Amino acid sequence: MIVAPILFLVIGYSLLYVIGQPVIQLVSSSVELFMLSEPPKFETQVAATTTNTQTNQTTSSSSTEKQKTTTTKKVSQYPKSGELYGTVSIPDLGVEEPLYYGDSREILRLGAGQYMGSVYPGEVGTTLIGAHNNTTFNHMLVGEPGTKITLDTTYGTFTYEVEKREIKNYQDPAILDQLNQKERKQLILYTCYPIYSIGMTQDRIFVTAKMIASSTN
């Protein structure tokens, strides 16, 4: 008869444990969380992540803006169409003309004009500049190899040395080949020939020079 009360007691405790287990686990978890030395800092971690992201974005934006500014500054130094951006001078021959970007009729009434299909002075390739023969460009008829030419521009000064002077038709393919070369920095100056002719002619005096010195602003 002793077995029945014991069995009843075991069954009772078992039921009590099964029913009370969720409550016990909840209380245990609460105690463990309370006893932590450092509670979880979810807000701090999110804030730190956000701050780092914003910092990285700011740094990236700042770097991008700086790059844009540098690029813009570099490009903005180059001339625009019709802009006066320097002078062409050959001291030994008395040549001195204002230099414009473009070679329209209006520009050539003002001085020397750079053909816009040619490279900027100082770049690899050929810079092609012309002026009417009623300007000081007519002095180029007596120019000799070794004569120095200076292009003083808004972004730098470039010195060239004359290699040859030749008279050619303005459509001569050899001049076009020189205009398209990408091996060295060179300059071609030209004006109408004969020097004292009036109006447009078929021939031109072409003076080809290689760059020997440069300095940029």
C-alpha cells in the first residue's frame, strides 16, 4: 500500500515540472540577462555603423569633389572657341601676334588663329597656327632653321626651334600627315604666299618647328 502514495507523488511532481518548465526558463533567462556585466548595445552599434558609413561616404564624396575640382581646374585653363589665349612671337624676325583659339575669318582679322582640329600647345602632336600675310607673319619668309618661336599662353610658355621652311599648296597631303602625327610635340606656322599678294592664294609658307622647352603655370 506504500507504493501507491509514492507513485502518486512521482506523477504529481512530474506533471508540476512539465507545466512549470516554461515559467522556470523565462525566470532563468531574465536572471541571466540581469547579471550580464555589459548589456547589449544595439543602438550604439547601429549608430556606430551609421556614423562609419556616413564618414566613408563623406570621405568618398570629398575625394570625388576634390578630383572633380582638380580636373575642372586643369581643363578650364584651356581656351574656348574665339578666345584670346596668348601671343606668338619670333624675336629674331620681329614676329609678334595675338593668339586666338580658332581660325575663322573674324579671328584672322584680329591676329593669329589656331586651327581647332590641332592639339593645344605643349601636347603631343601638331599645333597648327595661321595668320594673314599682312601681319608680321610675312617676316617668316626670311626665317632659317634654328630660329626660336615662343608661344606664351594662359596656361604655360612653350619654345620651339624651326626645322624647315617650305612653300606648298594649302591642300598638300604632306601637311595633313604632319597634322595627324602623334609622335612628338611640334608647331606649324603658316601664311599665304606670295607674301605681298592680295586676297586668298593657293600656296602657303609653312614653318615647321619642334618643341625644345616648356613651362606651365
